[in-house]
Amino acid sequence: WKQPVFSALDLGGVKVNREDVVRDDPTNNVPDNIFSKLGVQLHRRDQHPLGILKNAIYQYFDENYSNKFNKFDDLSPIVSVKENFDDVLVPEDHVSRSYNDTYYVDPQTVLRCHTSAHQAELLRSGNTHFLVTGDVYRRDSIDSTHYPVFHQMEGFRVFVPEEWEASEMDGTSFAAADLKKCLEGLARHLFGAVEMRWVDTYFPFTNPSFELEIYFKEKWMEVLGCGVTEQEILKRNGQPNNVAWAFGLGLERLAMVLFDIPDIRLFWSNDERFTSQFSAGQLGVKFKPFSKYPPCYKDISFWINESFTENNLCELVRGIAGDLVEEVQLIDDFTNKKGMTSHCYRIAYRSMERSLTDDEINDLQWKVRDQVQSKLNVVLR
Ligand code: FA5
Ligand code: MG
């Protein structure tokens, strides 16, 4: 399963060396399997589901807005902490800043965890209508809709006072209404009829803030976050009298609905049985699964310590099993009279491309058991 790890790669004309991004020191937490995804840029392949989706969204904006949205899809994913967090008002103590949630190259540099990292710089350089597509990186849980590298498209639109003054609404209500109309129209453009709902939420950079969920495979799946941009961001970046909306689409989640793709790992597959099913410009295609290979479940139980986190466990398992791991699920959690807490996780192994042998799975599970003890310092039960 392992992708080759190159010693250097090219990010939009800038050469990046492996040893600058993957280092064995405590200020760096980028593993090789993440480094190997940098520069792949699935969203720039016109015949890949993510590229097809990106182009379909471009088409929607081109057709519906006379005011052209500037499009960016080649901005480097290696950004400063300032761009990723400070510029979008993420509080100093927000969990998303932790080494548990974000990949740090060094204390001032991260792999962007969202395309919102580019809002401020693009506003400053005079953009008022823009779309930014890119690969984003997060330490996260493992299941069919979560992957540590995924793709987002940021949308941003600035309004000048004349635009809302004609409406008898205040600027914020006007922008919020326009935003929902825009995204509902996009959903109809992509899916036709689909069951969806708005959920109120919180982001540091928007107020009010919303998420859109789509009903997919018997569950509500969150596909995007959005809201009316905090005035402070506009003020700091040369737009003090205006209002704006912004959104961040989860491209894999939308593509899963659009093409009926059941598992997020498939986007990374080079298997021709996957890649040959899609072609540039074709939205109507439904993916025909070729993998009916059975999953294999292995449980692991241990006493946790204070430093244990689920993201650390997931990264360890991903590092050993790569895309052969389908899900890591906490199935039991209890604390005994002495105050010791035990967790039991169920790991589902399944290849998208072939049957796995018992030996192969047992070998993976032994490595997991071994490294859980040696690297996470937990006590197996
Ligand atoms: C954000 O990242 C905000 N920056 C979005 C935003 C932009 C809000 C502008 C307001 C204004 P969130 O963390 O919810 O929000 O992620 C956005 C989307 O990315 C989610 O709705 C989901 O579709 C997708 N996503 C999040 N985590 C993962 C993951 N691990 N794997 C795949 N997709 C993911
Ligand atoms: Mg969210």
C-alpha cells in the first residue's frame, strides 16, 4: 500500500525537501505517509472525482454570478501559524491549534488545516470574490468519511453597503440570506433533489455560522461550514465598511454523495477499476463498487494514561496499516475503583482492492499491539 516517499517535491514551483518537513524533533509531528501526499493535488486532475467536482462548482459560479470569482488551486499547503489561525481569529487556546489536531512543521509553520488560511492574504491583495481549492491536513479519527488529508474549497464574497441598503435588511442578515441561497443553489446544481438541512454552529471567523448536512447512506453527513465573516477580519484587511460571507466545502464529502463513493480512501486509489469509472466533465456517473471484500475486525484493550489521545492511536494505526484500515472505533470505556481507565478499540481492516489474508492482518495487528505499548506507553490488557 505504501506510496513512495520522495526526498524532495515541488510545490507550485517551490522545492521542498523531506528533511525540512519530516523531522525527528518534538516541534514536528509530520509522518512520512502525510509528507507523501504533499504535492499530489488530486483536485487538479480533471478526470479525478475531485477535479470533476471542482470544475462543476466553478461552472456554477461562472453561470450564476456576473461578478467573476477569482480562482486559486495551487497555493502551497505549507503555511504559517499566523495565516492558519491568527488571521482568522482562532483563539490562542483553541483545540485546533494543538499538536494533537494539527500537523506542525515547526512551531511557526503548519500544514494548513483549512483553506480559510488564505482568506486574509487574498483580501489584502484586493480580491473580493474568490474560490480557493486545496489539500488540507488534520490529525483526526478514522472512518469512512474522515481522512488525514482531504480537500476543501473556500468561497468568499464581499458586499458593499449599496448592495444591502436597497434591501431593507441589515448587512449581516443580507449576507446570511445570500449565502444560504448560493449554497442551496449549488447543491441543486450538483445533486438535483437531495435531502439536506442547515445546522447552527460556531466558527471563530464567522457569525452567524452554519453547517450544511446531507442525508447519505442512512446518516446525516456534514459537507460544509460557512457564515458571515467577522467584521474584524474585514477591518484588518482593507474592507472596513463592507460585509462578507465565506464557506468551506468538504470536497470528498460532496463527491461521495455525487458519485456514490462509499469510502473516503478510494479517492487515493490508483486501481484502474476505480480511476477508469470517471471522466472529465461527467457528473452523472455512479460509482460501481468492485470491492466486496469482507472486513476483518480486531479488538485491542488497554489501560490509558493522561497523555493518551484517540488521534495519536489513529495515526499510529494508519502508519502501520495505511489504507488497509477502514475504521477505528471506541467500543468500551470504563474506569475501575482504583481510578484506572480502560479503552477497547475495534479496528476494521479491509482493502478496497483485494482480499487480505489472515496472516497479513495478524501481522498488522501484532505491530499495532507492539507500537501501542512502546510509543503510546499504555498497558495492554
Ligand atoms: C472548516 O474547516 C472551516 N474553515 C469552514 C468555514 C470556512 C467556515 C469559511 C466558515 C467560513 P470544518 O472543520 O467543519 O470547517 O470543515 C469543513 C468541512 O471539511 C466539513 O464540513 C467536512 O465536509 C470536511 N472535513 C472535515 N474534516 C474532515 C476529514 N477528516 N476528512 C474529510 N473531510 C473532512
Ligand atoms: Mg465542522
